[in-house]
Amino acid sequence: MDFPVFLLALGAVARVTRFVNLDALAGPLRAWFIRRGGPESKLVTLVECPWCLSVWVAAAVVPLAFLYGHTLWFQIPATALTVSYLYGAAARFVET
């Protein structure tokens, strides 16, 4: 995996993890896990803990990056996720 593909994979993992952990649109998913397993369940910990979830997201993204990182099939969505994550991070500083 070359460095640009690594950076795209990193950005994709960061964005997907943040989406599941904190974004309002994923709130119903987190609520479903809480109803299903209770607030102290390991599944709830998984979806609410960025350290915990990022391992599993990376376990899915990294093999895709190794296998398909050179293709537009990987690069376009990974770029979109990375740009989204970077804008969200920058917006905290720019819009305050």
C-alpha cells in the first residue's frame, strides 16, 4: 500500500468511526444497540467507544485498501470520506 492510499484509508476509518460514534444520523443505530443489549452491553461499548470501533472499521478498510487501493472503486469513496472528516475537523476552528 502506498502512502496516499494509506492516508485515504486512515481518513475513511476516521470518518466511519465518527459517524457511528457521534453523528446524529447514527443516533437511532446507537439507540437500537442500547435497547437490544442494555446500556452496559459490550455492543453498546463498541458503538460508543471510538477506540473500540475503529479497530473493527480498520479491519474492514485496510484489506480493501491493500486489494483495491489503486482503483477508483476504492479511491472515490475513501476520498469523499476523508474530505468529509477533514472538513468536519476544520469546521470546529473556522466556524467558531
